[in-house]
Amino acid sequence: VGQDYAWLLDNDAVSAMFHHAAEDEMPIMCFVGNRGCIQIHSGPIKSVKQIGPWINVLDETFHLHLRTHHIREVWAVRKPTKDGHVTSLEAYGADGKMIIQFFGTRKEGEPERDDWRLLTENLPRIASSSAASGNTDAY
């Protein structure tokens, strides 16, 4: 689809997003699924802690423990909607399956949050020549 709609990010982008969202009290949506269900968190996050290969959100009403060493690729993806495009941050494992997906919190009928868009557009990217060649070992 090209760099206008999807771009490869450095694997540290997920951690960077968590820390920026917590610092700015930015509400995010987090989707984690398996064969049985999808869990969704919507709202701000506060307490983000890196412990070894785990990044942890340890808030009163939301706990997340993400094994960052299982992330093979991270993409920012623009998705067209009737309300304008929305940008997701998507982490994939070595098997090509999505591990976790993030958006800025919004309601249907509302445009994407400007702070979320600015955050995702400024996360560390992988050079486009590496992404085009399929070389993701650069990180």
C-alpha cells in the first residue's frame, strides 16, 4: 500500500508509545486477542514499567504484560474510515500473527485524535529500503 498508509517501525516503538501516552495522559485503545476472545482497554494509562523483556502497564483498572522479545515487526497503519483515516500501531510475532494493536481512543463519528496521530507519525521508523527488501533484522 505504500508509505502513505503503512510504515515499518523500530521494535522500540511500542515501548516509546506507552511511555509517551502515560506522560501525556493520552487515552489509548489496546486490543489483545486469542482464539477465544478479544480484550480491549480504552482510556489513559499511568504506570509503565520495563522489567527485562517485559513492558508492563500496572494501573488500578488495567494490567498488561507484553513480552517485547516476541515482537518481530511493528507497523503504523492508516485505515480509511468515513470519519477520516485512523492510525493503528500493530505488533506482529515471528509467525506473522498480530500480537497487539493500539489506536488513540475515539468514538465513531469523531475524527482521530491529533495527539495520537502526532505520536504515531513520530515513532522511530525502519529505513524504507530495509522495509522494501523485507530485511527486518536491522533492529
